[in-house]
Amino acid sequence: MAVLLTKNSVDLLYCRDMLSSSSFFRCIGKLFLLFFLLSCSLAFGQSSVIGSVVDPVGAAVPGVEVRLQPIGKAVSNGHSVVSDAEGKFHLQRVNPGEYVVGIPGKYGFGDYHSQIRIETGKSFELKIELALDSVQQQVTVASTTNDLSMDSSENRDQVAVGAGMLEKVPVFDQNYVAALTPFLDQSGVGTSGVTLIVDGIEMKGTGVSASAIAEAHINNDPYSAETNRPGKGRIEIITKPGTPQIHGSFTFTFRDSVFDAKNYFALVKPFEQKRIYEGSITGPLGNDGKTTFLVSGTRQEDNLQAIVHAQTAAGVLSTNVPTPIHDTEFAARVAHEFSSTHRASLQYNVVDTIARNQGVGGLVLAQSGVNSETREDDVIFNDRLILSPTLINQLQLFFEKDYNPARSVLASQKIVVDGAFTGGGAQADLLNTENNLKINDIVSLNKGRHYVKFGVNIPNLSRRAWEDHTNQLGTFSFSNLADVADGTPYSFTQQQGPGRTTFWFNEIGSFVQDQVQLRPDLQVSLGLRYDWQTYFKSIHDFAPRLSFAYSMKKHKMVIRGGSGLFYDRSGAPAIADLKRYNDIIVRSYTLLNSAYPDPLPLNTPVSSIPTNLVQEAPNTHMPYTAHYSFGAERQLGRGLTLAVTYRGLLGVGLFRSRDVNAPLPPFYSVRPNLELGVVRQIEAEGRQVGNALDVTLNGNISRWFSGMAQYTFSRTNNNTGGIAWFPANQYDLTGEYSRADFDQRHRFNLLGTFNDDHWLNLGIGAKLYSGTPYTETSGIDIFNTGILNARPAGIKRNSLEAAGNLELDLRWSRDFVLPGGKKEKSPVFSFAVDGFNVTNHTNFTSYVGNIQSAFFEQPTAALPARRLQFSAHVKF
């Protein structure tokens, strides 16, 4: 096997040119060949039953006994297992035949019974939803064909990964969010970034450590009115509940550069080391069995180094710069069952991160680094009340307090030479604080054919404060190294003033949604959402949503479709710009073709220089995108589905910025208002059109492989790069409508496990992408705006393309049952080795588009080379 693996690993190194479809598919073919050879070398899996136990609102039910009794045989021939902290259970080495799955009604829920059939060498997946004891539990017979569901949240083109899978696939630094981010679609991500929803609340991070995460989803119910973003633009995390028995998990993760390959741009391999101490423990409080606790924590000591590859007056500079990050996170939760229908919890989270020399690397020299700290404290109250067997109310209150200072490593003027280097001080001294209240109150009503949800989402009722002392010493910008030698910058910018501003940033949403079972084979979901925020507000921001699912061929195929409007959010930075840059709090000015190093003429008062402003365009509204899709899901076998989905989107009135006081054509020499400098106007005038085809294979692909593979063929065009983006010519947008900055024609992601229950197991993660575009620029400030983004005549935006990306990650782990328990209750010690980018493929980034740069059309950075990660894990 070693020879075969080595040969194919070498073959994969030749997949460097992924600019054409043929090259892309050749690389995919080599990946599948490698996986096939791995499969042939591994032992076949055995029959098993895996599943989860949830309550009427979908929350995990831990600590219940799941019994598997063969029909027509003695009770002694049965199996039993207790659901773990996230409600999961796994029965191994089950003989084929007919069985009854049962849960006794002694946990506040009614009895559960279901009949299933186990086939040789296959796993049977089962989701058990318990009903309240006061509600008669209907005995069901599980389909032997594992029918596809028509539920709007059961679409098979979603990424749904449980804790069991996350523990067995390669995950760098235990960062589950980063591991799933490649499955997102950037066209669905809003201005303020990826939306992360943890237990129903929008958060900046997961709040709990990795071992306290139960499952994660992407594209779950893509047209749900309950959320602001479409399914492909959000990650939903569900954390583990408290348990009536003591359960715990502790992990130590270690990396050292001695085991790693050298980065392409490093002359000398830098010393790096990472240590992660992570764990969680849950169990009962008191003797009544109604109060539980969860405590989790993480300490990460990441001694990284950035690699500088820049062109200076002395020649090419390649050096290593330490960029350490130390992070501490802690969470504690107490939950109490007041009755079988009323449960409440209170949780406290704290995150403290200290980082040094951030921003360094590529063209940015060590002297231009930033030292920063992030401190976040959260208090979360969650109350679930089952008013009746068909009516549930969920109330969530979240208070957040942030403190985020940043300081430049060097107090000096900043020097930017486009396409060559960035030196001097970072000019990044800034402090922002936040006090924020989030409120969610959602009512669920199940009545006949209708499942209705309505409520209020308030992600931000926040008071923000910014103390901005950035760029107070000024920044010189040069077109090329020759201009540096001549002392002729094309612009000098500087800002002064007290810099402190406070503002309220409020966002409010409300929704109603009805999921209707029109016929046994047809389900329709109708929803309406309304979003409002303090700035860029409009009374017309209603967002209708519609989706349907039609089952055919005895539930072996489901046709799905849907459409909906999704309104964007501006994020806090844009509002802070509007509040600060008003010539009072912050006075910013730009000088073109200034002297160097003393930009101001002798005895020139700063007050006489025209000031820069930031303003909102008249009648600006919140941008929105219309998303629509149509697809088919086909069951190929027990536990294996194929989903083919077409997705389209139309973006209307997207954010961009424009200097409305730019020098006038045709000579571009005189500003319309000589008393003002740059007047950055935030507009909602951009447009975007996207089309994509997703092919998703999900489940037990064979007896030895389980996971998901997703290929996306797409194209997205727009004429804006975001809320802070400026066009090349402020008066003529010709050539701006082109490929979106994030556009990739081909994307392939794979995540799964080989031979899961055997000591010879393997977790696999693979990413294969074609290149993203970048823009060719002239390197001359043709339009005299102080923005070096002008293009040569006849050249469109994003006309160049970077190289593609190829990464293959592998994980091997081995479990050892420790003495001190019985069967599934025994403590387990696990050891794992992860390899990231095991083929050591060079994935280049940061391409230079300035035609005057020595690096034109060349990369100046690369993603990490091959790295190894070791971890030891104890679970009890």
C-alpha cells in the first residue's frame, strides 16, 4: 500500500495548472484513484446501527437507553447502548436481520418503538424523535429503504456533520468552523461576513470548545424565513446539552515545524510550534436529576511565523517574522428542568486573544505589524416552554461585551509601494468597544397539516465606541521603486482629531413561516421576513420566501425548489466611518504628488487643506439578493443519496463606494468642490448575477467509506467589490462588470472516513479549486484620485486569474478502551495523527496586478506546506 500511496501522491503534485476544465477534472480523477487504492487496502466495514435521539424541538436527548431486539429471538440476543452527550448512539457488530428499536418511556417522554431491517455489511442510520409523555406515541415502522424526507430542513445538498464525524476527519487546530467554511458559497455571504448561528443565536464564535460541539450544518433549509442569510451563506452550530451522568472529554493537540515541509517562499524553514489544551465536562448538579452543567475551555499557544517576500531598493527580501497568537476561551452553562415542559439555562462565555505582529507577510515588512487583543464576555439565557403538545416558545437573551485594542509595532510614517513592499509603521492604533444585547423569541405551532413558526430576531441592540488614532503620522503611497528613489509619491494621506465616537448599531428582524403538508407527496413552505437596521434603513425591506418538496417513486426521489429575497447588512465598520469622518471627530486629508519626506509646504496650516468626508448616498437602501434553485435528490442505496441542484441569484443595489468629488473629466485635474478632498459616498448601486450547479454525494458511499463529496460548477459576475471598493474611474464604470472577486469556475470538496470502526481507519478532507480572478492595473494614478486602481486602456476588471488550489488532508486515529467501566461506558483514550496538504502542493496566493511591479502576474505568498498534527484524547 505504501508504494501505491507514494506513487499517486507524486502524481497529484503535477495538478498545478487548474486554469482549464480538463486540468481540473484530471486532478479530480487522480484524487478518486488515490481514494480507490486506499479503499482497496482497507478491510470491509461491518453492519451497525447509528443514530441520534432528539426531543420535540430537535434538541439532543442524552443518557437514554436505546435497545435493539431481534424479532422472534430471545431477549438475551439483543443489544443496548446509552445515547452520549449529544444524543448520538452507535451499535456495532450487528448481525443482519429484522429488529425492533425501542426506548422505554421513563425519561419524561413516551415509549418509542420502530422496526428496521439490517443488511450485511451496511450501516443503518436512524433519527429518533421522542414525544412528551403526555402525548400518545405512535409506534412506527422504519422504512427498509431509508426514504428521503420532504422536510424543508432535510435537503440532501446540505453539509450536516456531527461530532462523531468531526472527531474522525482531519480538522486543523480543532477549528470546526474553518473546516466547514470551504462548503460555503461566497455569493451568499453578506457584507459583514459569514453568519455563524450557535444554538439559534448569531455569534462571532462558537462560544464553547471543540469537544462541546454536537453538530454543524451548512445550507440547512436554504429558504428559511427564520434567518437573514441563505443556506449557503451561514454556518449553524448546535452545542452539546448537559447530561444526567458525568461525561467528559480532554484533548491535547501538538504541532512542531520539525515535522513540516518548508514553505515555498521561506529561505529557511522557520521554527513554529502549536499547543492546544482543550476539554469539556458535563453532568448533574444536585441529586434531583433535573439540573445539569456544562464546562468547556481551550488554551491555544500558537507560535507562528509569517514569511515576507517583497521587493525593496536593496533587492528581493525573503525573511521570517514571528507572529504569535495566544488564545484562552472558557464557557460554563447550568440548565434546569423545572418540569417535563419547561427547561431553562444560563451560560457564560469568555474569549481572550493576544496577537503580535499581525498583518505581516507577503509584501508587508515586519516593521508594519500590529499588536492586538480581543476580549469578549457573553451571558446567555435560554428558556424553552412547551405550552402544549403542539405549541412551544423559545426565548433567548444574549448580552455581549467586547474590548478590542490594537497598536502599531512601530510609531512611524507608513510607506506603501504598490506591488513591491509596505514598510514603516502600520498606523493602526485603534480601540473599539461594544455592549450588545441580542434577543430571539420564537413560537412553534404544529396544527394538522401546518407547522407554523413566527418570532423576532434581534441580532444587534448595541452601543459601539471607536477611538481612532490610525494614520496620525501619515502614509506615503508610491507607484514603484523608482519613484521611491526619486522621492515622488503619488499621494500622502493623514488624519487628525480626537478620534472618539459612539453610536448605536441596531438590527431588528421578524418573521413568520408556515410549512404545509398539502398532500402525502407534496410539502410547501411559505415565509415572510422583515429586516431593519439603524443606517441604510427602508420601510420596504420585506423578504418573501418559498420552497417546495415533491416526493416521487416511493420516496426514493425528491424534487425540491425554492426562491426568496435576502437583505444585506452594512456591518458596524461602515457606520463607524460615517460617524467619524466628518471633519470634527476625524479630519482626514489627501495630498497628491506631495513632497517627501516632508509633505506639507513650510508654514502651511493643516486647516487650510481640503478635508476628506464619508457620506451616505441620498435615498440609499439596504441591498438585496434574489436566490432561486431547483434540484433533484435520488436515493442510490441505503444511506446514500445524490443531489443535483441548480442555483441562481440576482443581486440588486449592492454596496460600493465612489468619490463623488473626484477630479472632473476629461482632464481629471480639478475637483468640483475645491473646499473638499475625497468625498467617499457609500452607495447601493451595484449588481450581481450568479449561476451554479451543485452535485452532492452524501452518506455511505461504500461499505468502507462514509462522508460527502460536493462539486460545484459556477460563474458569478458583478460590478462591485464590496462596501469599501472604489471603481477605477469615478465617473465611468465601463469595464467594472466582470467576474466577481470570489468567482471560481470549479470547486470540489470531500470530507469523510474510510473503515471507520477498524484500527486501520482513515479520515479524509480534500479541496480542489480553480483560480480566482484579480485585476491588471496600470500603476499610475491616471484619474488623480489618490487611489492606484486605474487599468490600462481596454482592460476590464478581474481580467487575470490566479492558479488553482489543491489540498489533501488525512487523519489516522486509534481508540483504546481503558479500565474502569463496562462496554460503551468505559473511558476511551484516542491517539491521532493528522497530515495537512500531504502532497505538499504549493498553493500560491496574493498575486500582483501592477504592470510596473517586478512581481507582475506573480504570487507573493503561499498557503502552508505539508504539516503534521498530533493529538491525544480522553473521553469518558
